[in-house]
Amino acid sequence: MAYERVNWENLPSTNTPINQTNLNKMENGIARIENDFKNAGAHNSLYRGKDITNLFYDGTLSKQIAAGTFDDIFVGDYIIGKVSGRKYLVADLNYRLHTGDTECTTPHVLMIPERTMGNAQMNDSNITTGAYVGSKMYTEYLTPFKTVINNDFGSGHILSHRNRLQNAVTNGYESGGTWYNSTIELMSEKMVYGTDIFHNIQHGTNVPTDYTIDKSQLSLFRLDKSKIVALSDDGTRTGWWLRDVVSSLDFADVYISGIADSTNASVSSFGVRPAFLIY
């Protein structure tokens, strides 16, 4: 079926009463976008929030991702995990395409869990030695959460790619990092807020190691700021960890109230909400 190009003046505004006629107009507008704008950029610009679970598990989405058209995928859409029943949100399309010391050439969708997957410490004591890569979170505590995600999506659908992560700290700032094979990682302040807030990047005459491919805010958080605040499984707001070093004691986090924050590395009541790429 062919569609005419979108006439934006005919689409209902945000102040238009919701009724079936206006819903039909919106659906027709989305259908026209799908037909006219078959690319990641367009689909990163529209929040939809539709259940696309069946399309993923029957293979439809994988074909559309591989084609780079992302026909049935918009920001805010979600997939229910096959084993855990967790809800995972589409947060961005092609976020890391063409990045890496070995170029990422595979079209992909960046997913995050809607709720935190459980709690864990960054380290057993209040240290940030070794930065994110040197943390117990990276080496041990993230593992069971990776297992849940792999079981839900199938390890063959999780895209392994190259990401630059920090691995050294000097006087409370990140002083070293390199390229690693990466699948499932904690997010950074830039991915959540679009900028560094507590992340320690100012250190006089020394240049901190802040080289990163994750240098812009995820489309999900740009289009719906409320998604920055996370709930735990019992439905209450909870803080959740980010991977940035703030000081010799603290890592960055999103606090329970939604403010940008930093917390001692040994705190065990903060949630784990990792990001990963599917294809």
C-alpha cells in the first residue's frame, strides 16, 4: 500500500481531545512516517511505546534491523523478556554504528530494562580503583544480570562490539582506558543526561581520560525524561548506578528522587539497569 507524504497540519496537536478519529489520524501519520522515512534518524525522533514482543521473537524485527529500515521499531517500544517477563525499552537506534577501534557496521537497537533488575555494589569497599573496568560490578556483580538478558533475547541477538571503557583512576579522576569487547554494560551520565554532571573530568593541568563513544543522550531520555527515573520490582522508585567515577570513593548514579547524584561505591541498595544492543 502506498502512502502520501505526511501532512503535519492534518495531524492532531497535543491539545487535541483523544477520540477514535484522532487516534486514526495519528496511526495514519505513523504509517506514513514508516513508509517515507525508513531510517534510524527518523525513528529516533518519535516516541511510540508499542509492544513489539511478537515481532522480535518471530524474526521480523531482526530482518528490519539488518535492513536498516527499522520499520516497526520506534523509541519507547518494548519487548517482554521471553524467560524473565521483564519489560525492555527501545532507547536508541544505531547509537554505536560506525564507532569503535574495529568499526561497528551492524545496524542495531539499544535496549534498556524499564525497571532495575536488582541491586548490587560497585565495589565491596568505598574505592574506585581501576574505574569501571576494575570494579566488582564489572568483574562479578553484573554477571547474573547479563545471564537474565541473554536468556531473554538469546545470546545470538546480543551484539558484541568494541567500546572504550575506563580502567584507571588517579586522585579521584579517570586516568586511563582502552578498547574492550562489550555486550552488556552500565550506562554513563552522558547517555542519561546528555552531559557530565558529577563525572570527574576537571583536574587542573592533567587531562582526564574521558574518551568515549557514548557521547550523547539516548533518544528515550531525550523524548521522555520521566524514563530516567526507575522503579524496582515492587513498584517503588529506586536509585541506579552509572559507570562514571566521581571521586576516589564514589561512582555516579541516578538517585531515587530523579536527581543526578554520586554515591559511595560500597552502597548495596542501588539498582542495576544495563544497556545492550540487539540485532
